[in-house]
Amino acid sequence: MSDRIVAVLAGGLSHEREVSLRSGRRLAGALRGAGHDVREWDADGALLDRLRSEKPDAAIVALHGGEGENGAIQAVLELLGIPFVGTAASACRRAWDKPTAKAELARAGLNTPDWVALPHATFRELGAQAVLDAMVERLGLPLMLKPDQGGSALGAQVVRSAAELPSAMVSCLAYADTVLAERFVSGTEVAVSVVHDRDEPRALAPVEVDAPGGVYDYSARYTQGAATFTCPARLPEETLALLRTTALEAHALLGLRDLSRMDAVVDADGRVQILEVNVSPGLTDTSLLPTAVAAEGSDLGTVFTALVERAVARA
């Protein structure tokens, strides 16, 4: 079905504003190609008036970071009774906080690298060096330091020596008040997107990521040609199947809806180590969900048209 009025919400005020705008533009173009009447709206002070006065058939949250993934915009849409593509506000909050999501995944028996999350106040009150020493003693080196909330690998750094820890911690704290220190896992980095097809979630083919220096950072994610993607990933069939199953399990466990993307590493023993699960996957020219969609011969317009109809039917 076409001719829906669809509001694509993009931009916002997070550190990922520019990436969100790129995602929104690409998605809006794909939906127009599928026959929809698309409105591209920023998440600003005029948004509520637009939603009330123009009352779209459905909204799609193409916001990254901040209110786009922590459930805030989703809660507003729920308040206004606007059908929307994506996860409900309560589950967004759970997935957005990386330590909370990792704890749920670990409790369910899924693999995720060992970690500790500590707020800035802990380093200040107990002495930064003493806390960093205890962190290295517990988790070893190398470590991955990242903000406990946020996306696009902003503020994330691999720490290979104790001397690098203080500057990496400062980088993390520029984006969040809590540092997540995670044991660094070597292996094949992959992303597995999940989309709801009719009534069942379906895992798309895993995308293998080969980034410069082995670190898929902000520059590698959004600079054309900086990283190489292979879909399906160059892994044994049984590992590809395990990746799909794990992505579906994580999607269900965290209560996600419509679409998500699991980022993971397949380690030397063939285990899937979940790094995080994203409720608002990027849709830019260098993003991983569109790569997987294209690899199976489909396109964003087709995928999101089905998700829009699903959202409308839910309401």
C-alpha cells in the first residue's frame, strides 16, 4: 500500500545530529520512491505542533543518540497516539543504557565481553589512578573504553597500555558521565540487522566489517571507502546461522520491535560476543542495515513500507 503520509524524524540536538540528517534524507527519498507523502521534520520546538496539526499516518524515528534512542521521542509519540516504526519507549530506555543491556544479555546466557561501568564521580572521589589500576587488574589489557550511552562509536577508544587510560577516559567523559570499560575481544567484527517481516522478526545476512587498524570508529563508519563491508560475512555457515539466531534472541530479550542491529565480534573460538544492540540503526550510504538489505536484493523503500503498515495496523 502506498500514499501514506509518513513523518521522518531526523536531526535533533545529539552529537549524532549530522549522521541522523543523512539517515533521514536517504530514508525519505526511499519512501517517496515507494509512493509515500513524506514529511522530513527535525526534533525541535515545532515538532509537537506539526504532529498535532498534520497528523501523519505514521512516524519513523531516524534520530541517533540522545532522545532518538533513549525513549524520549518514542514516549512523546505514544502520548500523542501517533503510530511509529520502532521500539516502544520503555524498551528503548533499556537498550540505550549499555551496562543495563549487557547485564540482561549476560543473565540470559548470551556472550558479551566482561565489563565494568563507573561514573565520573567514582574516579574523582576514590582517586583516578587507583580505580584505573583496579580496572586493568580485573579486565586486563587491551580494553575498549566507551561512554555508557551513545552511538556511532563517539568517545570510544581501544586502550593497549595503561599509559593510554587517562586520555581515553577523558574522551569518554566528553560524551557521557559514566565510562564503560570492556575487555577488548579480537576477531571478526559483524553486524546483524533484524527486521519484522509480516508477523515474525527476521535476521538479515550478517555484514562483516573490515576497518582501518581493526577499529570501527566514527571516521570509519561515515567516511565513504574507509571501511570494507562483506555481506554475507566470510564465516562458516554454522557461524552465520549462530549470528542470526543470536541477533533474534537479543532483539526479543530486550523487547525490541520492528528493527534493530546487533554489533558483535566472532572470537577465535567461534563464539558470538555481543557488543551492543541498536534500536535506531543508521541508514546512511555507509551504514550496515542498508548494506544487508541490498545484499538480499531488496531496498529501504520496500522494507520500511512494510514496517509503516505494521505500525499503522498496531494502532
